[in-house]
Amino acid sequence: MDAENLKPRDAMEVEQAIQWAIGNGATLEVVGHGSKRAIGRAAQWDATLDLSGLTGVTLYEPAELVLSAKAGTPLAEIETLVAAKGQQLAFEPMDYGALLGTAEGAGTIGGAIAANLSGPRRVKAGAARDHFLGVAAVSGRGETFKSGGRVVKNVTGYDLCKLLAGSWGTLAAMTEVTIKTLPRAETEATILILNLDDATAHKVMAAAMGSFADVSAAAHLPAAIAARIAATAAARGAVTAFRLEGVAPSVTHRKSVLEMLAAPFGALGTLDEAASRTLWRAIRDVTPFAAAGPAGDRYVWRISTAPTRGTEVGRRLVEAAGAEVMYDWAGGLIWAAVPAADDAHAHLARATAAAAGGHATLIRAPAALRAAVEVFEPQPAALAALTKRVRESFDPQGVLNAGRMWAGV
């Protein structure tokens, strides 16, 4: 391993690399394949801790719904493995490749956990942290620790898995993770309601989520956004989509329930299984705002709020900043592509999100702007102090990804 690019081959070498950094007063950028490198503050580090050499599934027991893999194992490899056994990663981790203009399919399981990724199924299955059972990691103290285990109910004491999920590598370098797998649905179908305005679409999504249709995903695509997705382009207007998954008879029955609920609101359409998968993959990966597409020169915000407040957030951003928006999670997740500006419209995005009880993260913007504008939601003083204490307990010298989430932390 050289001093600028530390690429350990096993967990012991990860520990040694972090101990080297501590001993030399150096800071480390922690990465897998770098697929999310452009998310977060553009900080400076002395060396890179490249975990891409830690690959391989170490345990997979389909009957027990559990899988362990080294942190640098590609997500694509894991998804292929579990699919062969009729299973899936139910949290449906998104691929940031298209949105950031980097290689698609480059994400790792460690990166998915560190970023707490989730896709459209979050409304039913939760995010990555909800499927995170166990971990082996090295803290910023250079100490190896383990938490959780290889069964679903195996948490005693502090649940460090929940703490590490979404920490973006600022607390520890994960070397191996254990996750829960779930059976893959036998079939799926998607119901489309055409030409609804945003407010009406949100009302219908709320009704559908509260119905016996047992919807596994709900999204609303304004006309300009729907036109950029092959599965919905022919609609020539706004599209509100609902996904149904399960065994065929159940999907058929729930489809009739959803059609009865939706019929009063406008024309309906249906996507078969192949088209449905294509649509939800595009929604998951936010391809209408792809770096190589029509919105490629815009900055992108990810805003999370209560589904009932999504409309007001989207409307405000459209009216005040000329944003393009799309809604996932039944309206609870708003992706907003805003025209380039010196502050990326940060004040507007954050004030609008806060007024709706939500928070905003700047996902795509130039490095210089990400160094000047808070990327992650600024924390209230009390929470920031708690975050600082937690960080210092894991990494007192600020070795790991220092400054990636917040300046000085």
C-alpha cells in the first residue's frame, strides 16, 4: 500500500492503514468503487482508503434469509446471486451512476449501507438500515469491532448497525456486512393514472397507500418528466404510477381494487411486468435528471418530507426557482433539478423543506459549490453537539472522511 492510495486486501490491513493515518496525523477518504464520491462536501484528505479489494460473499443462507459479504463487494454481484435463488434486496438500493454521470452498476454493498440507500419500495420495505443485521468494522481509533450477527433477532446492547447506516464513512470503515434478504415477488404490475395535476395525484396516492391494494411503490411524474422515461413517454402527459407485487392471483385482485379507487380520477393504463420493472428502475435511479440528459446542467436536490406535504414543496420550488420535480415514496421524496445558481438555491430548498417538516440534501453540484454550500441538512445546535460527541467517540482525531458531511465534523 502506498501513502496516497491505501488499498487493503483484508480487514487486518484496513486496521493497519487507519493506525498508520493516526500515527502520521493524516486524514483518509474512505471509498469503495467511488460511485458516490461526488456526493457530500468537497473536502481535502491526505490519502484514500480504497476498500474495493475487500470483495466476496462470505455466507449466504437463502433458507435463513441472510447474506454476509465483504464491504467492497459490488451490489450487482450480490443482486445476481440472490436473484438466482428467487430473492432480492428488498430495500431496492438506487444506482447514482446516471444522476452523477459516473459508471452505472459500480456501487458496493458497503457503500449502500454507508449511504443508507433505498428505492421506491421504501414505503413498504424500509431503507438499507432496516435490513442491516451485522457488521465488522474498524473505527477511527484503529480498533476492530463487531456488532449484530447473522440472524434477524440478534441485537443486544447498542445497535451500532443503525448508527453506521447513513454515516457516510465518518465513524468507521466497514469491512464486512450482514444483511437480510427477502423472497422476490412472483410477479408485478403497474397501474397508471394519466394527466393528473400534482395536488390531485398526491390525494390519489394517499388514498391508494391507505387502501387494501397493498401498493409497494407510488410515484408521480409531471408531463415533462414522464416524457423522458421510455415506459411512460407514450402517455404524452403526467403519469401517476402504482406498483403491485406478489403472487399472480393476489396481484390480479389488488389490481381491481386499485382500478376501482382510481377510475373516478381519469384514464387508466397498465404496464406488464417487464415495462413495470423498467419504469421503477428509472424512478429509482432518477434517470429523467441524468447528467447526460436534458436536465444535465441543473443542480439536483433530494428532499424528504411527509407525503401529504410533497405538493407544496414541489410547487414552491417550481414557482420560485423554475425547478423540475418528480415525486417518489407517495410524495414523500421530491427530486428537484434547479437551474444553476451561485448557491444552488440552497436557502429556498432548505426553507421550503423545513416549512413542510422535511430536510434537503444537495446531491449534484460542482465541487467548488459543494465546498461552499452545506450539502447535508444543517443540524440544530443540540443535535450537532451530539453528532460531534458520537463522532469523537469513534474517531477522536477526525481521521475518516472528515468534513464530508459537515464542516468541522
